[in-house]
Amino acid sequence: MCCIRRSKSYIPSITSLDFAQRLFDKAGQVSSVALQLRPDANVDAVKERMRTLAKGKYTVNDRYEQHREIFNVMQIEKTMAYLFLTFIVLVASFNIIGSVAMLIIDKRNDIETLRHLGASPRDIIRIFLHESRLITLLGAAIGIVVGLLLCWLQIEYGLIRFGGAEGSFIIDAYPVSVHWTDVILVFVTVIIVGFLTAWLPVSYLTRKVIGQRDSE
């Protein structure tokens, strides 16, 4: 019916505890008690301690357990966004393949010079693989920096806002939260997809060009 919070900061309530108890004919009773922990508190340890004190008579849930369905939906949305991102990176990696393929065709004479100097096909393939990996690393780094910059701008200035009038929602701007685990996961995904998709085409094209030069 009502919520009791104990913290140093004042949090306004809808009504007083006494009035809510009289209104619902629950004198001396409360439906729930909400505790606001310190930022450095261990939530799991506090929950375990409270369950021990409650001795099974009360249910102890954190904010995520109280709204489990909402957070599950948000997690599914996050997973789907990651899968879509992986697919977009997979499609974008064809640009890397195209760029390296044009480079291989343009450097046919240089490939022949390297062959005369004693370079093996594996050495030449490794050169163009390094080229594709540098493109992937550079693109991933620039993308991460630009993404973090946009997130910072959204957090500080609220570029994307809700509604036409200020105060229509609880918050005026779209909320953004940056987690370094997600940043690292995206970076690693881009690197893996870029490396794997470029390896087979670059190897095939380089061997084909070397074979054509050798046959001539």
C-alpha cells in the first residue's frame, strides 16, 4: 500500500503511512518495506542477510526480481540487437573483401616481383591478410570511439527526446547506459567476424593471381 524508505536524502511519498493504514483498514500493518542501500553495498549479501532474519516469513526481492518480466524482455531486446549488429557487421565485411580484392588486382606486378625475390605464396597471402586485418581493426576502433561519443552526448545533452512537450514523461530524453562488458563484446565480435570473413576470399584471390602470373 505504501513504501517506507530510510536514506539521508528526502524522498517524497504519495501519502502518510498512518493515513494509508486507516484508508485500507490495516492498522499497524505494511504491505512492503523498501530499503535503499549505499552505492558500495553488496546487494546479494544484504539479501541473504535479510532472508536469514526473515526466517521464511517474508519475501526478499531486489528491483530486478520485482520486475523480472520487464527485465527479461529488455534482455531479449538486447540479445536481438546484438544479433542484428553481428549481421550488419557480416554484410559490411564484404566491403573489406572488395577493397582487398581490388588491392590484389592492382598489385599484380608487385606480387610477381615478390615471387622473383623468393617470397612464397603463403608470405604473399599473409601480407594481404594483414591489410584486411588492419582495415578491420581501424574500422572497429573508429566505430567504438564514435559510438561512445554519441552515448556521452546523449547522456549529457539528451539529443533524442521523448514527446513534444517537456515533462510529458518521467524522463525527457532517451536513457543511455554504457557497460564496458558490452563495448568489449562488440569490439571482439567485429574483429572475429572481420578476420574470418576476409581469410578465405583473400587466400583464394591471392592464389588465383599467383597462379595466373605463373602460367604466363
